[in-house]
Amino acid sequence: MTFLLRRLAGLAVVLVVASFLVYGLLYLVPGGPMAFLLGNRSGTPEQIAAIREQYRLDDPFLVRYLAWLGDALQGDFGTSLVYRQDVSALLGARSTTTALLVAYATVVIVAVGVAAGTLAGLRPGRADAVISALASAALAVPTFVIGVLLVIVLALGLGWFPVFGPGEGFLGRLHHLTLPAITLSLGSAAFLARITRASVREELGREHVETARSRGLAERHVVRRHVLRNASIPVVTVTGLTVASLLAGSVVVENVFALDGLGSLFVRAILQRDFAVVQAVVLVLVTAFVLVNLVVDLCCKALDPRLSR
Amino acid sequence: MTATDALKARRTLRLPRTAPALRRLGPLGVVAAALLAAVTLTTLLAPVLAPYDPDRPDLFNALAGASPEHLLGGDALGRDVLSRLMWGARTTLSGPLLIIFLSTTIGTTLAITAAWAGGKVDAVVSRLLDVLFAVPGIVFALVAVAVLGPGVPGVVLGLTIAYTPYVARVVRSAALRERQLPYIAAAWVQGRSAVGICVRHLLPNLRPLIIAQSVSALGFAVIDLAAISFLGLGVQPPTADWGLMVKSGLDSATRGQPLEALGAGLLIALVVAAVNVLGDRIGRQEGELR
């Protein structure tokens, strides 16, 4: 219980620091907040006064930060300068796309990574060599390069998948999300396969496995109950950390496939200097990242009671 | 010639330092090192080697496929893809090198200060690192770009901040271990200053670890910078850069010319793989030394 409280306190500190930095950044922009609030207009003195009034730029910094934070906690991130729309409305629809993509990729990572890693761990020799080589290759190729390769080969070349866009209906969306999800998951699946292989190997050499074998238990039983169960702990940890990093990876993948998610909104907002959106997306990404990490820690404690001692 | 003479001759023939180093790298390590050397030489000699001016558009060559004149065809503006690939390694490699240099310097300084001072200083530095770890690295770079505007300086700043905690964590734990060893106490008893001990004794002993850590981080830096350039937020057109070429190449590929994207993507992957192999080999040697 104290562990949970301590983690929650740490989480709150990280979020407060992050929100403060994210808000303070506005004032580090060359020219200050007026520079992007005015955009490309030069602005008459009346317009400037109106903007200062609207954004309360004459209040002290801390007062404005607290007001912004209070609004943000209630889900109000202000208005986008480019879209002339509530930022929270912009975020809502796009979060679904990103969440779907990350979830799809997670399924692929766990399925492929654990299966390949277990196979490589249990079958030294050719299967192991092939899987290890593939994993090294997948780890060296950057996500966006994998994405572009898949587009060129599977979408443009063979025509199996649509190139860009979100798709219609649930199945359509899934079909459209397949290439992005594979792109997002390959590197992490390779990493997970390596971890799984190493931890299966380690368990295979343990004394309790030796003992189980010498007692004449069936190999299938030894592998399932003695090797895989113990090997699963590091695998769960790494899976969790991987899911957190997928949030950052989705920024790149969404841009490769022109998906309308948080990541592509983020990049567009940076290019258009739409600061309210930038702040909101950063805050959402950091929050999600920190929360996923917390959940992973809790899961590990549940799996391995030794940790909470 | 007696047997001892022959032995002497063989000894003098053997290259004194490079040969054992090469042997320790193993065959794959040598291939990786040779690949990196070739890429570096090619891009340094690009003004001489490149068949065309990388920035000169040629409408007759726009989106053209491979031909004897243009071995890898042309991009959307008809610029020669092969020439652009030769020039492109400059930004793709120099940016990550700068990021690794800065983050290693800052991270090592922070780590050694924290490990040496201990107590409150160590606690503050460790908490700061924890907060930095709580945010995914690429987000730092994107936020820095949002403030400073798209371009290399913002990305270098952001990725340096993102990479520093990784260096600091590794170096700090090693420095803490090293501090307990008798040679540090011996130097201290001799009346050496703290800074003198850190620079003269501690740092040289940590060097293999720091080098191994930097090389493996370099692969990630190449990927991150290229990815941000791909997003249009890093290196800016019309510079020939591999990350940017994958982006413009994706567009060309939908219009039937995939060579630009394939060439740039393949080169990035090869360079990252080579850096990873080297980092792996150097890290293993470092492990054997301990």
C-alpha cells in the first residue's frame, strides 16, 4: 500500500513538473507568446490589447499557469489557433485512432515476440540462428524505414493493403491499421523475442528444471510449468515498457501512413505553431506514458511477490 | 637465418596495436568498421565522387528510373539520387555525433559529481534523472523543435537532454563502484585534490565503459534524428539528408520511383546495424575487462 502511495506521489510530481515546463515553454519562444498568438499578422494596437486581454497576458506568470492547469484538469485545453476549435474536441477523436493503433501493435508484439523468442530459446540450432538474425536485422531498421518499405512492397507493389487513410467501419479500420501496426511492432517484437529467448535459456539451465527432468516428468510438462512460467516475469516487464514506448513510436508511424491520430496532430501543430495543441498533446502523451509505467510496475509486483518485500 | 631471427622478424612485421584490436572485433566487427569507414570517406569525398551536383534540378530526369547516366534515377525535381545519397551522410551522421558528444560530456560530468559528492547532491541529481526518464526521448526533441522552430539545433538540444540521463545512470553506478576501490583512497591519502583524482584516475578507468555506452547510443541517435527529419522537423530541404530522402522518396514511390526511398532507407539501416555491431563488440570487451 505504501508502495502504491509512493508511486502515485512520484507520478504527481512528474506531471506537475511536466505541465509547468510545457506551459513555461510558451514564454521561451523567440518573441514570447504574442509571436504565435498573432501568427503572421502584424496586429494593430487594439488587436494586441484584445489578445492580451483574452489570454490574460498581463497577469503574473504563476497565476496564469495555475488557471491553465485548473482548466486542463477539467479537460479544457483552450482553443486551437489554427482549427478555431476546442483543443479537447480535436484530441478526442484522434486519441481513439492512436489507442487502436497502439493496442493492435501490442497484440502483434506479444504474439510474435513471445512465440519467436520461446521457439529460439527451446530449439538451439537453426531455428535459433534464423530468429536471432531476423531480430538483429529488425532492431537495426528504423520504424519509419520499415513503414516505407512495407508501403512500397505490400501496398504499392502487391496491392494487398491500402496505402493511406483511416478506412470505413471496424473491419475496414482494422485492415487500414494492419500495416501501421506491423510497422510499429517489428522493432519491439524483435526486442521482446530476444528477452524471451534469453530468459527461457536461463530457466532451462536452472536446477529446478534439472530436478523436474530427473524425476522423469514429461518434457512438455517441464517446459510449460517450470520453464515458461518463471521466464514470464522479465517478459511482462519488457512488454509493459514497450507499450509505453509505442506511444512515442506512433508519432512517426502515423505520419508515414497519414493516419489522423495524436501523433500527426502533434507534428502538424508544431509546424503551424499551434501552441495550445502542442501543450495538450505533450501533456496527454506524458500522462499516458507515466500511467502505463505505473500499471507495469503493479503487474510485476503481482506476478513476483518477492519484489514487494 | 636462425629460428629466433625468424621469430623476431615476424614480431616486427606484426602491426603493434591495430592487429589485436581488429582481431578482437571479430569478422563481423571488421565488416561493420569497414562499412562505416567507407560511408564516412564517401560523404567526405562527395564533392569529388558524386557524378552530379546534388542540388541541381533536371526536369528531364524527374522521377526517372535507373539509367546508365543516373544509376539510381532522379527524385521528384530530377536531382540525381546517387549524388544526393553520397552527400546525405553528412547531416545524417554529424548530428548524432554532436548529440552523443554533448550528452556524454554532460552526463559524465553530472554522474561523477553526484557519485563523488554523494548525499544531497547525489539525491538531487538522481531525482532529476528520474523525472527525465519519465518522458519518452522523442517528445523532448519535438518540444524543443516546437520552441526553437524546425531545424537541426532544436533537435540536437532536445535529443541531448533525452540522452543525458542514460549516460548519467550508467556512469554514476560505475563511478560509485569505482570510488570504493583502494586506488582512489591511496590517491586521496597522497593529498590529491578531488578534481585531480576524478580527472586523472577515475575518468581513465571509466573510459572503456563510457566509450561502449556512447557507441551503442549512437545507433539510437542516428535513428531518432533521421526519424525527426522524416517528420519534416529536423534537417530542412533542400539539404540532401537520408531521413528527408525517405520522406520525399515515399512520395516519389507512390508515383512509381521507389529507388530514392529504398536507397536512403537501406543506408540508414546499414549504418545503424554497423554501429550496433561495433557497440556490441566494444561492450563485450568492456565486460571481459571487468
